[in-house]
Amino acid sequence: MLLQAPFIGRHNFPKCDVAVEVGTHRGAFARCIRCNKLCCVDHWLAGYCSGDPASERPQSQRESDMAEAAVAVPHATLLRLSSAEAAATFADTSVDFVYIDADHTRIAEDIALWLPKCRGLLAGHDFLCPNEADGGWGKWVQPAVLALPYDVYLVLEHDNSPWSWYCDIRRSSC
């Protein structure tokens, strides 16, 4: 079932103990994640996905992106790994909050990798992308998310920026 989240703005996700952000880029959203332990996963490589502005940046700029993320979230552990490599370092049900905002064309793979690791909220970005041509990343995100056997909550934004989604896997609708 598709539902509206009881809060507006992705910066209002509840506080948790252990959180992972997959696709950190420069750390802008990571700064907003309220948790005791944060791991930021990104390979900070150029050329991983055609059409993704971060991917199309030269490698030297991707290095700068990682440095900016380190400054933005100095309390976080930065994991310069692929999503698959990073997921392999976490035990099943060891993460309270997983937020996926990486290679959107591979979101189904990221969901499959991180779902077993999550014991709370599995979430991500770009479910609905207002003002973006052809729906933006939503055309990849929506089918992958709606295939999950959980209620999906949409997190609206006041400024009409892309909406987030989440599933509370503690409350399965299966």
C-alpha cells in the first residue's frame, strides 16, 4: 500500500542508533541523518551511470566530493566502496536506517543488498521527481520500491524537490 509519511521533509526521519547512507556524494543529506553511528557509502568514482550528474563529473571532482563529504559529516565513517562491497561488511539486521540514493538505475540491486541488513526503516530518494524531465529517476525507483512486500510511505517536500520513500520493515504488511 502507498501511504503518506506522518512528517514532511527527509530531514525529519526519526533518530536511530545505526544508519547507512548509500550514495553520499558531498554529504548534504548525511548531515541531516540523526543517529549515533553513521556510515556513508560511496565509491566516489566517475563514469558509473550515464545521465547522473555526479557520475559525469571528472575523477578529480569526485575526489573533491569525497573531501567535502568528510567535512560535512566529520562524525561519520566514510566507506569508499561499492554498495555490494559495503553491504558485505554489515551483519544481517544490524542497521536501523538505510537510505539509498546511489545509482538509481540499479536501485533494485541496492534494495536486495541492504534489505537483509536493515532492522528498521529502509528508505531512499527520488521516488517522485517533480519538475524533472520524464519523471527523473522515479522511472527506476518506483517499480523497485513498489515491488517490496511492505507498505511504502512517501515523504513529501515543502520545496517541490524529489520525494523520499521508506518502508518500516518492523511492520510488515505480508
